Amino acid sequence: MDKIVIRGGKPLSGRIPISGAKNAALTLMPCALLTDEPLTLRNLPRLADIDTFGHLLNNHGLSTTIEGTHPDEFGRVMTIRANRITSTVAPYDIVRKMRASILVLGPLLARAGEATVSLPGGCAIGNRPIDLHLKALEHLGAEIELAAGYVKATAKGGLRGGKYVFPLVSVGATENAVMAAVLARGESVLENVAREPEIVDLCNCLRAMGAKIEGIGTERLRITGVRDLHGATYAVMPDRIEAGSYACAAAITGGEVELVGASEADLGSTLDSLREAGVEVTPTADGLSVKRLNGLRGVTVSTAPYPGFPTDMQAQFMSMLAVAEGASLLTETIFENRFMHVPELSRMGADITVRGRSAVVRGVAGLTGAPVMATDLRASMSLVLAGLAASGETTVNRVYHLDRGYERLEEKLSAVGADIERIGDG
């Protein structure tokens, strides 16, 4: 199993290209199930999760082709086509690897009238039920049964328009409901929907395919079903979590980097908290410039649905704040098990106390390199960040988590001055 070795203490300097967003790409790929014409996605990141989702679509009978892109380039162009859906079953062996696999449920129901999808897997960061997905689809006319670890859904005669008010904001449930509603008969109204930039990206892609969606970016979506969607070519949005992670890398090392392709509008509350912590973020012609002005200072952060502070940035902020002056308070309101990186950061000298869903981080003068183990995707990035700032050598084990969400991380960090390398198990 590969591991990453970091010899820290080097300020980062240079330009880091921001890849296409993993969370957006995994939402756009199942849109291909909604039409028999090709969907071409540009700026698709080279990630393990993308490959896994491609295999899942192949299982349903879709073809996936990669256009000729140079191996040294970031991102890919993939064309996906569902001439005919040959299987409506998403098997356990594929779905267990990645929670986003549940996003084939809505499109399969809309296009084929049935779907059998294994209950999903993914990072072990807490309870992530799919009841809101199922309730939303039931309001669109689906009949749903849970049996032997699978969701079995049918819509005899097709889905029909309906109204559903989400009792809680759910990104995945919003995505499934939107993809189902675009081919439903009549009008659908979805209220209290998630408003993440990835949801906006999904709606814009569907509109490019001929869907009729109003209220994009608001809490209320009105969707008028159409009989057919057509193909389209669409560019995946830049990854706001990757951009935020590299912004933390610049801050924790006392460096200055330009995040090429990053969008200030998408980063919102992440930039607000960075600036509060003493990090200067300035728009440039190509993206965002990030540098630490003087020392970092402690802040109070609480995760929340967009436009609040993203749960996917909590671990990275914790690493950065571990070397800030004073105390910080981080509260996790989304997932109950998202402090699993705390013991590993403590091994490197961080002073962190967990109290229920909150963590008090008391800044220390410096971190010390140590062998650490990644527990999930964002936790693994927090350990890399700590290693970049620590004195001595840090070895991050179980880096397959990183490969799920950060495209060629070592290459990007090495290019801006980090002493980092991947070592294979051979």
C-alpha cells in the first residue's frame, strides 16, 4: 500500500492548478443515463472515484471513452453514452466503494422506470442515511422497497411531477430528486433544497441537455418535465474543496501560492474564515492569490450547509489552526465521526481537545513529523498539511483515501516547493 513521505518546514511558492470538482463530476456523470445521446464532460479530474463511477456506468450498459489528453496534463475529457440501458442493477461490489453511487437511482428510475441499487458505502465519517432520497422519489411517484441490502424502486408508467419539502438540507437527495424530476410528467416543486455550487453545476448541465429548471441557486426549484433530453458538452466546475485545501497549505507553511482556476464566489465562507485567521486572499486574472500576512490567529468555525462553512474543509482548517496563535473552536454539525484525524494530529504535537461535536484547538509553536494514518479523504489531507509545516519527516499511510479526491497531489505540491514523495509498497 502506497504512503506519502513529507519533509516539512518549506514555505510554498508558485502556481497550483485547481482541478475539476470531484463532487460535481460524480453528480454530472449519471446525467448521461437520462439521454441516448452522448454527454461529453470536460475538465474531469483523474481520480479513483471517477474511475469507479465510470465502471458503474459501464455496468448499466453505458460506453465511456476518454479523448486523447497528454498524461502530464491535469483533467480529462470523457464522453458517456447510454444508447441502451442493459441493466438497472447497481451491485454491492461497486456501490460499497463510493457513496456517490446512489446517484444512479433517480436517473435510472426516470429513464428506465426501475432501479435496484445497493445501499452505499464511502468514508466512515458518520451516519449518512438515504431516507430523504427515497422520500423525495416517492413524492414523484416511485414505489420503493428495501430488501437484502438493496433499494428496489419502480415507477410503472414513468415518474410524475410532485412537490416535496426536504425536512433537512441534503445535497445527495437534492441531486437525485432533480435528476428524476427532469423527465417526470408535469411539474415538480422541490423546497428547502441544497444550494451548493455543485447543485448549481448539475442544474446548469441539465439545462444544457434540454431540461426546464427554474430557481437555480435558491432554496426552491421548479422543474417542468420534458419527454427527452439531448446530449451536450459541459465543463466541470473547479474544485472548491481542493482550492481551499491548497489555500490552507500556503497559510500553514507561511508561503504564497496562486490557485489557478479557483473561483472566489464558490469559496465564500471558506475565504471568510481564512481571512479572519490572518490569511490574505486576493483575486487575480487567473484565480486567487493566497499568502499568510504574519502569524495565524485562532478562529471559531461551525460547519453548516452551503453557504455556511463546508464540512469538507473542517479537517484542513484544524491542521492550519494547530499552529495559530491562541485557541480555536471547531464545531462539526454535519457528520458525527469527523474528528478521527485528531489522534493523528496529536501525535505530531497538536493540542486538541474534543468535547462532543466540538474541538478546542490550542495553537502550538510548531509540529513535529511522525508516522500517521489517514482515516478518510479530508482527514488524509489534514495530515499532509500538518506534514508540510512540521519539522522532520512525516509519513502518511493509507493514502488511497487521497487518491479518491486530490488529483496528483504530490506533483502539485512538489511544483511549489514541497519536499514530498510517494513510496509504493513494492
